[in-house]
Amino acid sequence: MESAQPVVVAIDGPSGTGKSSTSKAVAAQLGMSYLDTGAQYRAITWWMVHHGIDVTDPSAIAAVAGKPEIVSGTDPAGPTITVDGVDVAGPIRTDEVTARVSAVSAVPEVRARITELQRSLAGSAARGIVVEGRDIGTTVLPDADVKVFLTASAEARAARRSGELQGVDVHSTRDALLKRDAADAGRKTSPFVKAGDALEVDTTDLTLAQVIECVVTLVEEKRAGK
Ligand code: DC
């Protein structure tokens, strides 16, 4: 019998593994909320750039980390993100933000602020939530009911990403992805690593539908057994 207890799902992995598409689809299919934590780090990075903060200076970032008000809408059919009331869904995907997000998200004060937001959203999701990111299963929600770590070869990830960004060269996308992975994995606070108890799914040779089905099955099993 299904219990009323909401299920919390953590989906971590680097970009280009199908993390966002999978997480959104699973949440929509199962009537759950959805949170893109990368969008939150991108949003705080956008705010820093917009306000002329020197993003090469961690102490300058730390000093203002508490200022921006970041609000995430968690409907998987139309997730939203605003900073101080401004819709930043478009601006957070620019190269300018992408190139700076690893530096900003490495600052402990930024991570503490964003982690608090994430825990609060997860805790208030009455119908359960799928949270995607880099440190969800390890740091943000270590007690998540289902933990998945998505991987794919660098080539497959670059090909998917440059397809999404239309017309962008695959080799430069691959180099940029690997550079960002290395920066995220090498940071001191909450480095990007797989949680010991996460199920690793290599998506290189899987279709998106197959990955979604795999995660939906895991969540349904968890719901049934809870
Ligand atoms: O998933 P994404 O590419 O939108 O994430 C952007 C950056 O945000 C990524 O390079 C690392 C950072 N990030 C993080 O440090 N922790 C998370 N939980 C999610 C993203």
C-alpha cells in the first residue's frame, strides 16, 4: 500500500547527462515538485555579475552572499527562477554566467545560503520532490529516499549540450564541460562526488525515455515500500 509520506529524490551528475530532462519528467509523471539547484547557483552568479561584484574575489562574494532573494518555482511543467523579483530564467544560461558559476558556487557562504533554501523547499514539498544538482545526495539531502548519480562519456555529454545550444562547436563544449567538472570536483566545500549510496546510471547508450523509466521505477518501488 502506498503511504502518504512524500518521497525525496536526489539526482546528481555533471551537465549533459540528461539530469534536467530526467528530473523534470520523473516529477511530472509522478505528480511531484521539481527543483533545479544549478539554476539557483546560476541565479546568485547572475546577481553578482549584475551588481559588479568581483567574482574572482571570494571575500567580496561572501560579503554579499546573503543579499539576493532567490525564489524557485517548483512545478515541473514550468519551473521558474527569480532574483529580487526579476525573472532570470534566460540570463542565467548565458556564457557569461556559465563561465563564472563554478567560482561563485565554491564560496562557502554561497553554498550555505543556497543549501538552506534547498532544504526548506524539499521539506515543504507535500507531494514529494525531485531535486537535481551536484551535492544533493551527499550534502543537501543525505537522507533522501532515492539517490541517483547520472554519468555519460564526455563525448556524449558534449554532443548533447552542443545540440541544446544549437550550432556550438562540440570540441569547445567538451573542453568547457570538463573544465567546469574539474573546478566543481576540486572545491573545498561540498565537492562534486558521487554519494556512496547513490545508484550510478551511465546514460551514454540509453535513450532519455529509458533513463526516465529507470528512475520512475526506483521511486515507485520506494513509494510502495515506505
Ligand atoms: O547544473 P548546472 O550546469 O546548471 O549547474 C551550474 C553550476 O552550479 C555547476 O557548474 C556547479 C554548480 N552547482 C553546484 O555547485 N551544486 C549544485 N547542487 C548544483 C550546481
